[in-house]
Amino acid sequence: MAPGGSTCREVTESHRSIVDYDITTERSESNCSTATSTVGFGGKLGLHQNSGVYELLECPVCSNLMYPPIHQCPNGHTLCSNCKTRVRNCCPTCRNDLGNIRCLALEKVAESLDLPCKYQSLGCHDIFPYYSKLKHEQHCQFRPYNCPYAGSECSVTGDIPTLVAHLKDDHKVDMHDGCTFNHRYVKSNPHEVENATWMLTVFNCFGRQFCLHFEAFQLGTAPMYMAFLRFMGDDNEAKKFSYSLEVGANGRKLTWQGIPRSIRDSHRKVRDSQDGLIIQRSLALYFSGGDRQELKLRVTGRISKEE
């Protein structure tokens, strides 16, 4: 959500009843440990978490494994290149100036190591050379997902079942079964809300979960509304599905058809790319009817599976 925005409740319309949600502000509150091995692979050294080699390769400032360039002070104390800037070129151990000394011996030792992925406990059992491990972990299919809730800066991460339970229990997100939806979004005075996110809705469809987003934001100086769908899984799986959205009234309508974006892409990234149904405020108020002073938008949609 954009800074300074508010979180709004949306209205889910069924054949039995319509419930109007008020604007609310949502608050909420995982780190995976690095798995290591004592066994060598491919003739190279394995690394045990408590070994002296591990301790030598651990940056004393950020506690992460160091990658070239590894820097050292004249007394031999080492730290990673990122932290060298953070400590303003002053050794955190002895306070001497660091200069531009590379610890080539330690970099050479690192080349001899093979390590398991740090997401081993989540299902990745591959082993990588020391210098390939970091790149793999940035794209590992077993790395945890970030919470897709857009109404707060939520730091919770986990696999999909964990996040579904978290959304339901902690964010009180509405959960629905089925691949079609018919929602009505209401705001009594839309001119008061320049950046707002309505309550997220999660759909269980084809045995997977999809997140429906709806929000108001500024596109340049123009106020807009946007609806879009995100898939709770990786991008290669998201491409197996498509969805359509429709909004309108008074003999006019807007439609959108697209592929749901993976929650690997942040909510803000999807919104800023305008990958969804965009509705100008003037048209949204026209669709709402009346004196155009109240937002009452009906958004219908369908999720489909590509054959």
C-alpha cells in the first residue's frame, strides 16, 4: 500500500445478502536457518556450522557468509564488502583503517567449499559450490513467500499453506471457494481516499489460491481505481491460469483479461505496472450512479485454467 494510505473493507455480494464494510486500518506482525553439511562433495570440502572455517567466512558485522571481495584490516580482521561501507572503512574489531586490502587466501578457501542450499529444511536438497550458492538461493523454488496482504507492511514469510492460515487468522481475510466472483466495493466519500486498499479476498480454485486486490491510487495527477488478481505460487505455475474482470453500469462496461501475477512479485510492483483493470474515478463514479458522490462499483470475474 502506498504510504499514508488506509485499508478499506470490500463488499462481497452473494445471492443471499450484501454486507457493507467500513474502512479500517490493519496491523500485523521468518527466517530460515542455513543448513550445512560436514560431508565433502565432488572432492571439495564440506562445511559444518560450528567449524572454524565457517567462523572465518562469517562476517563479524552482519553475520552472513562473505563473498568476494573479502576485505581485511592490517591486523588480519575480515569483513564483507557491504559492511566495509557501513563501518566507514574502520575495522569493527580493532578500529584500524581498513584500506583496500583483499583477503585472497580466504577467498581461495571459499572456492574449495560445497554447501547445501539454506532452504534445505523447506525441501531443497541440492548442493552448490560456495560462490554459486548465493545466486541459487535468490531464485530457489523452495524459498519462502512474502505475505501478499497489502494493507500493512507485514513481514511474515512461509510456504503457501502457512500464508493461507496467516491471512485467515491474523489478517481476517475473506476466504471463498469457487472460480467466479461478484463483488461490490463501497465508499461513502471516495474523494477522501486518494490511496486506499480494500480488504483482500482469497479464492480457493482448482486446488490453488488466488488473491483479489482492489484499490484507489494516483496515476500522475489522475485518481484511479484498479482491480487485479495474484496467484499464490511461482510464476511458471501462474501462467497455467487466466482471469477476466468486468465492471460497468448504464449500458457501459469495462473488461480485462490477463494472467494472474505470482505473489513473488510484490503488490506494489503489480499495481505500478498497471497489470489489471484500471478505472478512472470519474467513470467509476458514473458507474456508481446517483449523484456521483458515493462509490458503488460492482466487479465480476472468473478464473480459468489453461489447457
